[in-house]
Amino acid sequence: MPSKMFAIMATAWALLSATNAHMMMWTPAPYGPSSINNSPLETSGSDFPCKQRPGVYDPPRSKNIMAIGSPQTLSFNGSAVHSGGSCQISLTKDLKPTKSSKWMVIHSIMGGCPANVDGNLPGDDPSAMAAAKFTYQIPPGIAPGDYTFAWTWFNKVGNREFYMNCAPITVTGGSKRRNVPAHDYFNSTETYTSDEIFKRDTSFPDMFVANIPTSDCLVDSGLNVLPLK
């Protein structure tokens, strides 16, 4: 009986540790730094989008300024990566998003996000910075201005969850003449003036939303799933 009780307690402690070490976006700096936590969204979807809570749209710890076409870094803290999964980066023009906000996907990561490992990273440390870092760009179809940035994540294994952190960003124009690298939705590398850039395609896929509420659309465990663009 003692050994059985010890096993139950050990399992419970492992689950608790993994829960405490869930993932949270570090860069760009998210909204509401004093109130944000690293848990997934509620399975009811009640806190969608951006983990609604008191202080959800308080200013971040630092400003996020992103020039169109320049490399940007998506990074995380935490260690419970649940064997990775798939992530998206989306923008909305709404500075205090609601359930009716329109989100534009600018970058998708199919598998290996936020880390390409089996299980979790070692240490059960909510402040760990050992997860992968991902590079993305603000594409030329996005006009300069203020936006809300969202990182969303569908974990590969474990409970069917949906993670979402948001950050305010200011998008600036690139140089007047520069190379625009290929990215998710434009397939060639050419040189454009800034006026020509903003004449390009401004249509983007909608954010993929699943696992909230869990009675609706569920992503199967063990799969890396995102919709085709």
C-alpha cells in the first residue's frame, strides 16, 4: 500500500510540475506582464482571445517595433513543450481584441514548436529559456501601423489544449528600396520600392482555432495539424 500511494503521489507531482512549467511567449513582449500566466486557454473558450483577465491589455515590459521584411524572433519560457506541436503567428488591427476580431496568419510552424523533442524539456522550470527560437518576418502585405500580435500553439501530446499569448506591436516600413525575401505566401525574391510593396497581395489566412470548447473541433493527439492555406 505505501508503494502504491508513493506512485500515485509521484505521478500527481509530475503532472503538477509540468502544469507549472507550461509555455509562455517571451518575445515579442506580451500584454499584461503582471497578470499573464503560462496555462492554456480555458477549454470553454471563455478567455479567448489573448487569455482574457483583469489587466489583459496592460502595457508590455518593453515596446515591440518591427520593420517590414526584417527578421524577428519568437521565443518562449517554460519547459512543458508536450513533444512540440504546431504554432501560428497572427495579427489583428484590433488593439484590444475580442471574439469577433479578424486575425491574419502571417507565419505557420508545422511541428517542432515550441521545441522538437519527445515529452518535455528537462527541469520542470517555468522560467527556462531552452525551447527553440523561431525567425519570422512581417510580410509586405501588412501596412505600417499598430497591431495586436498573437502566438497560438496546439500541443502534440497531452490534454487537447489551445495556447494563446498576445502582444502589442508597431509595424514600420522597411527601407525605401530593399530585397523582400520569400516567405509563407509569396514565392519569389525580388527588389521592390516601398510603394510597390504595398500593392502586393494583402489577403491572409484566418487563424486556426481548435480545442475550445473541447466539444467542438479537436486536434488529435500525436499529430502536427494546421489547415492548408
